[in-house]
Amino acid sequence: MKEYKTDIQIAQECEMEHIRVIAQRAHVDEKYVEQYGNYKAKIDLSLLNDTDKKDGKLILVTAITPTSAGEGKTTTTIGLADGLRKIGKNVTIEPFAYIEGDVVIGDDCWIGPHAIIYNGARLGKGNKVHPGACIACLPQDLKFAGEQTTAVIGDYNDIRECVTISRGTASRGTTVVGDHNLLMAYVHVAHDDVVGSHCVIANRVSLAGEVEIGDWVVIGGHCALHQWIHVGDHAMIQGGALLTQDVPPYIIVSNGESRYAGINKVGLSRRGFTPEQIATIHDTCRILFQSDLSYLTGCDKAEQDIAESPERNYLIEFVRGSKRGVIKPYASRK
């Protein structure tokens, strides 16, 4: 059974910093610091009149029973100071939320009741974490040996009820979720995954370990994605699909046999792609997925027949660079 250090042991192992370092970190000029040795000081009250900063919040810690680690008020005050230093401005933490110590929460976040933020979580600003969601939970990987890893969440994500996001393992060290994503209820993002930005991942989607999702991807409910697969930008996966191979950008994947089912024309139009860009994507995909050519031969032909463009190049490079192979072509192709 793992043994944990006592508070006294942890305190004794810490290396104290000079009080001047603490003052600099708090943006207090040395002229206001009245030192009592190297580790204690009083602050001149004239600082309150000289500063142009707005008043902060006052937290009174009173009438707490002493503990084996020292006076209760002192212990609690230190704990609050350490915790609040890692929580941004205008953050709301609802009752019964649980937040461990090695956590950073950015400005304007909302942490719902019964949400759990474990050690290693790094949340940007403006995120909403709904009841029952778990961030930076331990990886469901038998190779995980307790290494210090993280789960990095970007800005303005909506993480709905009972979503689980595991932290990384020694393989990559971190799990990453970008910005402006909607992760609906019961989504699972496994260890070392990378989810881009502006994605919509519907209810009960399960991402296995080390999956990479591009930007503007839409994944329908109840999909399951095999470990290590890549999904390109602007792809749309119909609900219930079981994916074991890579999904190129811009396309729709059917939920029956997980085949190519056309390009995501509506999504591309909504995101500002011009008719000319969409036509290029369509022509390139027709060669890749609706001809009798192998994928690699299709890439060569697309280079010959389609004028060079970022969209054409992205499709060809994605198919050529796939390590797990690409999903099946159009259903009419035998």
C-alpha cells in the first residue's frame, strides 16, 4: 500500500524562499517591506494609499481547531493562498465540486457541482465543466506507472455532464483539448489524445488512447474510435460509426460500414470555404475515393489532374502519411 507523507514531512522538505522573492512575486516594492530576518516581513500600510490597484476580496479564517500540522487558522490560510494562486479571476466553483492540489484554472471558468478536477489538470479561460465531469482522471492504461502527466484544456470549452478526460502517460505526457469545443454528456477522451478546436463530439463517443482529432470535426453520438487513428480537419462522422482507420479531412463517414460518403459540403460552406475550394475538394475526393485506383495511385493522379491548392495538398498528404490506413472508399466500389 502506498505511503503518503505527513504535512510536517512535506513542510520540512520544502526549501524556503527569501522574503524579497515573495514580495517581488506579489508586486510589492522593496520600500514597503520591513524585513524580520530572511523569511518574514511586515508591509507598510502606505502601500494601500500609493497603489492604483482595485480592492481585492477579503477571506476571514477564524475559529478553526488546531491540527497536528499546526494552528488550524494558519494551516487553512496557507492552503487557501496556495489554492487561490492557481485559480484565475471570476471563477465560479459550485458546491460539492472536488479540486485537487496540482491544478490550474484560468479566468472566467465555471466548475459545476460534483465535477472533479484531478491533479495534472490545466484549464484555460472561459471553460464550463458540468456536474459529474472528471478532468485529468488516471489513464485507463495498464502501462501507466503513476508518472507525473497532465491534461491540458484550452479556452471556452463546454464539457458536459459525466465527460471523462484522462491525463497523459509516459507515451506523450499529456492529453490535449483545444479551444471552443463542445463535448456532450458521457464523452470519453482517453490518455494522450489530441482534440483540436471548434469540434462537436456528441453523446457517448469514446476515443481510445493516442487518437488525434483535427479542427472543426463533428462526431455523431455513440461512435467509437480505435487507438492511434487520426481524423482530419472538417471531417464529419455519422453517429454509431466504429472507426479503426484514419479519416481524411473534409469528408463524411457513413455509420454503416464506416465508408466514404461524400464531402462535408454544408459544413465547409458554413465555415467560409468558397465554391472553388469546395469544387477542388470534391474533384480530389472523387479521384481518391470513387475511382478504381489504389489510394497511393489516386494521390499521384490527383496531383496530375487537379490544380495545386492547400485543400488538394492537405488531402493528398494526409492519405500518403497515414500509418493505419484510410477508411474504405465509396460503397459502389468493389
